[in-house]
Amino acid sequence: RFGLTSIPNRFGIVHTVGKQAAEIYKAHEKNLVRSRGDKDLAKVVPFPGTKDGENPWLGPEFDLVDNEGFFMDYDGSRSRVVHQWDRFRDKIQPWLKTSGLVDP
């Protein structure tokens, strides 16, 4: 009607990661409640498939980041614009700082 075209996520210029990020973080909290009885540990315990202080900061099973921790589009190229990355909460902050993407 207006000549607009919808582009699927991770195919266009903007990669909106918010929903996936929130689901991943909530699942991480649930797993820590189940295994250790404390969801607040999600702030300090690395995501499954990763080790603290190593890249990538998010495990390969999520198929969201490359081996250096950058978000990827479906074709494997790096996402140019990542929207709602903050839904990963504090888990992404150390990587952002060491990658030079935010001020220290």
C-alpha cells in the first residue's frame, strides 16, 4: 500500500537482538536457580559454552556471534547495526570494553 518492504531480522542493515537476548538471559537465570539456587549469579557466571574473560562472550550454540564475539547476520557477515544489545545486561559489558566499542 505504501511501498514499504519488511526485511527479516539479520538480513538487513539492523540486527534486532532484544527478544533473543532477553530469552537467553532469562534461561541463564533459570538454570542458575535450578543448579545453584540463586538467579543473581547470572550477573557473574558466564553463559554456557563460554569461559569468563574469553571470546566469544556468548557460546556458539546460540549462533549469534562470531569467534571474536561480534554479532553476525545469517550469512555469517558481521551485523552493521545491533539494536537492543543491552538486553544481555551486564554480560556483554566486559566484551564491549575490551573490543573498544564503548569508553572504558
